[in-house]
Amino acid sequence: MSQSIRPPRHRQAVVPGFDPLEQPVVPTEALPPLLTSSTELGFICSAFSRPVEWQVEPVFRDSFQAEYRHQDGVTQAAVLFPLVERPAGLHVLFTRRASHLYNHAGQISFPGGRIEVFDHDAIAAALRETNEEIGVPPEFIRLIGTQPAYLTSTRFTMTPIIGVIRPGFTINADPTEVAEVFEVPLAVLMDTSRHRLHRAQLPSGGHRLYFSITWKSYFIWGATAALIRNFYHYLAAAQESADSSQ
């Protein structure tokens, strides 16, 4: 059984003068809901086992361009998008990063990090980082597939590795990196009525857009929310493809 560290409600560590919870929300087009069956593990595994024609989140289309990964000043990283089977349905496991970290301190993230020179590929990096951060070894993770890398505002490219954590795992979080480990139902994350698009004005005069998802005391935003949004688009396209083939 997984373990969870549950501190009182918190506000995330942010850049001085910028609070992601307080930035104005802008209207977005309503998206069709997924069928309950489309958030089940069998459907997801089937979707990743065949070609699916789909498009990334249009708000961040430029951030998913593969050529960004090899630009100067860009750090390549990989994260595990960890699915967990529970009696009530699939959940997704998240970490809250320690508040003293230099990058993305206090933010809610997927397990993962920088792709090191000794990592064979993004998958190896995501598995290694997951083991280091939350103590789940690779043998407890069944890989399902990958999705396009996302270029963050801090010049990291995050390649999401989709995987399911096998039953019997335990959590042993590294307190130097992780302040909390928790789970959110996948159905909640795939409910686009919960997705909010924010527009933040920048000191330079420009603006920044980002999605957020609120669940209980947790505010998921930025790159993590963008990858969740992309996962919705993939499942929606797979659902449409399955319907048209029947």
C-alpha cells in the first residue's frame, strides 16, 4: 500500500511578487467529456498500442515542438506520469517538491528530473528519478507509452513517460527533494470543466498563459497541468477513433 505525507493546507512557493493562484482566469472553449471507460487502464493501454491521430494542446503548441530540445540553454528532463490502480478507479501519483529546491520549489510535479549523460534515454531517466525521489523501483513500473516533450518557461524540456505502478509498491520519499506524495483520481484530472486557463502579466510587458487544476487543497499548474491537458487530448482522440471504428 502506498503511503502519503499529509501536511496542513499549503500555498506553493512562488517567485516573489507572483502568485499562480491569484492570476486572472480567461475563457476557454468547452471540451467534450471522456467516457468513464476511456479513463480505465484497459482503454489507455489499448490506445497507446496503436496509432492515434491527435493534436497537442493548442494553447501550447509551440512549447511541444521537438526542435526545442536541442537548443542552447535547454535542459532535457523526463517525468513519469504514474497511474495507480485503486478500487474506485485509476489515480495519478504526484509529488510536492521541497521548498528549498532551486528549480520549481514547492510546486506539484510528476516524479522525474534531468536526463543525465549516463541515462540511456528519457525512459531510463524517468525510472531512475522515480526510484530516487519516492523509492519506487523500476520493477514496480509497467511502461505504457510516451508523449511529446514540453518546453517549460524555465527552459526544461519535460518528456512524459506513461506507466502504471504495480500493486504492492511502497513510498519512501527522499525528504531532500520531496515534501509530499499524494494521489488524484484520473477522472478528476480528465474533467476539463476543472481546467482553468490563467493569463499572468509579466514585468517585461508581455504575458504568460498556464493551466491549473484544483483538487481539495492542491493547486496543480504550469508544466504539470499542461501535460495533464495533453493526456486528455490524447484520450479524447483515441475515444473518437474507437467510436468511429465500431
